[in-house]
Amino acid sequence: MGASASPHPEDGEAPERKVFVDPFSLSSAAVTISDFARFVAATGYETLAERSGGSFVFHSFTDPSTDYPAAAHAPWWRLVPAACWHAPDGVAGSGKSTPDHPVTHVALQDALAYCKWSGTRLPSEAEWEYAARGGLERQPFPWGDQLEPDGEHRCNVWQGQFPKTNSAADGYAGTAPATAFQPNDFGLYNMTGNVWEWVADRFTTLHSPRPVKNPRGALNGAQFVAKGGSYLCHATYCSRYTVSARQGLAPDTTTGNVGFRVAAKSPALSA
């Protein structure tokens, strides 16, 4: 688990370390808008973004005639009224809700509510990373050591100069379908790129150098771990599109590039 070095030392990706995990199951793809819609239809659940009246949308997907408030630390994120899981760009945005794409604009509490309803749970960071590696060791990507082997796009990340120019050479300017691209050798789709995924661990940069069984992150802290990177990751700003990459997010974070997938104990999930 982890890496010997990281382009973002503040993320606590290093050091490389040995971890053991008990058998578990992980959904082959991120929870989709269609999946989440069934949950909402069954329960009447309202997400944090819906209750607060809006969420953060990447600037290129917003109405250019409207001056939405920008995030201070990342001005390419704009707070758009009515943006939420079923209206990812807001009611006046450029995109449409696509049922087979990962659900986004979900806070940690929203993901946990879905898990409770579906009888699942969020994976631990160690479980997520073990699954993302697909049986490979010391490789940065689920398929090997190159982002684009032989020029082939294997995941949905930014192409161009972030945050202004995206050629979308991989076929997607925003999210891609949850089962786009080839799965890894465990049959799991989009373990890097597309959307960040919540995991159960609280964020810490302190890791035991000794072998650990079933680590569960810090006992306390204000942030939780997200894994996998997203369609906005690029070497010019955020190269967090590897299996060991991670970031800490406040649990009430809702943006157009954060989603989740679910885990359970064995036997394997059917979803």
C-alpha cells in the first residue's frame, strides 16, 4: 500500500507499506445516478446539497452569463444553486443527468445513507487500494506503469492545460459512464479517474511502518479520505490519478467530481 514517493507530499501517500485485508467484496463500478435514484424513490432521502440549496460545479459546465461564487482555494469551482445528484450542473447548466454515470454531489453522510439502505458499507482505504491494484504490485495504475500505454486512454482524466483547456481526447470532458474503459484484472471499472470515491477512513498522514491488518485510518480528525482521482486530474495541477493517490476532504464536501462505490463482506456482491 502507498508509494515510495509522491508529487503531493502533503497527501500522506508515502511510505510504501505492507497491509493485510480480510476477504471482502467491492462493487464493480461506482454507484450511478440510476442506482441513487432508486434509493431516493424508496426512501424520500434528500442529500446535503439539496437541503443546502446548491453545490460546486466546475466552471466550464456553468452558465457563462451568470457570475456564480467561486471557491477561494480553487476558483474553478463555482457554487451553483440547485446543483445536486440529479442536476449535476444545476438547472441552467450545460450538462444533463445521465443515469449510467457515477452519482456526484454526494457528501459523506449521503453515501453512508445509501449504504445503510442497500445493506452495504464504504470500503476502507486499504480495501479500496488493494482492489484498485487488480493484483499488481508497485504499479501506479490498475493496468501497469504508464498512464496511456501505446497511446490508449485507459481512464477519464484531463487532457490539456488545467483548468482552461481540455481536449477531451479520452472521449469525456466531464464524467464518463461508470463502466467506461476496460476493467482491471479484478473486474473493477474506473478505479482511477472519472470521480473521486469516498472511503470509510478518516484522513491522516501518519502510517505505521510495520505490517498492519485491516487498518481503518485515524480515530479522529476533521477530514475523510477520497481515492482515485477524477476527470479533472492532470499533471499540470493534480496528478492524483494513481492507485495510491489520496486526498482528505471535509465530510460535507459536495462537488461534481466526488462519488462512491460500496463494499461488503464476501461472498461477492451481485452489483
